[in-house]
Amino acid sequence: MNASIGVLGAGAWGTALAQMLASDGRDVLLWAREPALVDEINTSHTNSTYLPSASLAPTIRATGDLAGMADLDILLVVTPAQHMGTVLRQMPRHPRDLVLCSKGIEASSGRLMNDVARAAAPNSDLAILSGPTFAHEVADGLPTAVTLACGGTEAQWQRLAPIIARPAFRPYYSADVTGAEIGGAVKNVLAIACGVVDGLGLGQNARAALIARGYAEMLRFGEALGADAETLAGLCGLGDLVLTCTSTASRNFSLGKALGEGGSAESLMADRRTVAEGAFTAPILARLAGDHGIAMPIVNGVVRLLDGDPADRVVSALLARPLKAEREG
């Protein structure tokens, strides 16, 4: 079956996914909220606001009509995490397969994206796509590999994988939806912390140590919520963590770097068209960790930064914590 496919959300990542899917000549329907952006994509085959480097494939067609997206067989959902539930609830119906590509935790409820989508679209089969994927590289056709978590339903994997896979975009199967989601959400917060290290000029040793200790926090949180440690050691956990903690191409890393250089969280967030999702995830992640008795000092430090504490003071507090065995956190 030549399944129809679309992408819900025309930010950088959504546009890159549409470009990747259209790379073999497939028709792809891309939903954008802004009428001017719909017109630009359809007339100029560009997205100058969110992905200016890409010349979009002619088989990508943009629309602002959610009802039209509902008639597709497969829909990749790439709206900002905090708006995903609202957008899905506005659709009159939903495709059979929803592939969730947004990384975060809903701040208002503490729910993972899978739970948000299931409440809004109870009759759809859900999957999670996550991994080390900078949008501009995916749009340019550079190679990467991702986790495609299908909730234990191998039939869904067999249905989706051949449609999503491309020579330079390689999905790997997982049944661990929770692990795939937690890896993507937690790494955004840790990337802010690594950006702070860079902004303060603390060196490569400090960043490597922070990545390792942050990964330990990810593991503790994930396993407490039922994730498989093997999933978090894979593409959607450690792989994505390393990518976003080492490059200013990461929105979250860039936000942390600016905080480390003395910028205020309030002004930096107000000035951004693109979303640093970790800033929304950090407070709810810290609260959930506290509710479960999970030690996440780096995450708590990011929350302090976002609340306005100076970066050097937050780092000093982390370095002054009591000495303990590495496995104890």
C-alpha cells in the first residue's frame, strides 16, 4: 500500500522531516499554523523562518487545514510539546498511525507525549520517533539513525519502518515507548546545563563530566518510571544526549550558553522564535523527580538558573555537594 503521509508542524524539525520523507519523490502534506508560511512553502518551496538553508522538494505541499491532515494514513506530529494536545484535540478525527516526534513533558499535567496523544486520539496507534537529529542535517540528507518505538506492536513497526526509512535515515525498532520519550525529554534539560558550562568557559573536562552525571540522572529517572536502561543507552537516550550537549546547533545548548555568558532567562526566552523545550520541561521534571524521590541535582540546578540564579552560583552549589559513591548520584 502506498500510504499517504503528512507532518503536523512546520518548524525546523517538522520541515526537515517532510524534506526527508519527500527525498524519494513521495508526496508529503505539511501543516503550518501561519497562512504566510503555508503560502511561502507552496510558492517558493522555502521555509525562511524556521529552516532557511533548505530548498524544499516540490512534492511537499503545505496546508493550514487540520481536517485534511486527518484524512492521511500516517501523521508525524512535530508541534511544540506544550501545544501538541491542543492541536490534536482541534482535529475532527485522527489517522491510524500517529508518530510523535515532539520531545518534552506537558508542563500543565506532567504527562509524557504518549499519554497526551492517547487522551486526544484514543483510536490511533501511537509510536515515538527520537534520536540524534539536528534538523538542518536531516534536511540536507546527512546520515543518522533514530529509535522508532512502537509500544510492543511489531506489526506497527513493520508497517511504519519501510515508509519512514531512507538511505540516510535509519530507524531501529524498540518496544519501550516510555524510555524513548524520557530520553528525548531529559536530554533537553541536560543540554541547557552543558551550554552553561560552555558559556562560563569551564572547559571540556567539565562538560564531559556533566554529560556522564546527567546521563546517570536520566537513567535513575527513566528506570523509576519503568523505562529500560538499554533504551536509554541507545540512540534516543545517550545518542541524543551527546549530540545536544556538544553543539550550539542545539537550541537548548544555545540557551544554556547564553545563560552562562550572563544573559537572563526571561529576556532570552522572550526573544526566541524557536522553542528551547528544555526550559519548559525542567520545572516539571524536577517536580516529578521529587515526587518519586529521585536525585537529579543537575536538573534542579537548571531550574534555579531559569528562575534567575546566577550561573556561577549554581555551578558552585553543584561542586560543593557532599562526596559520595558514583552510583549514589
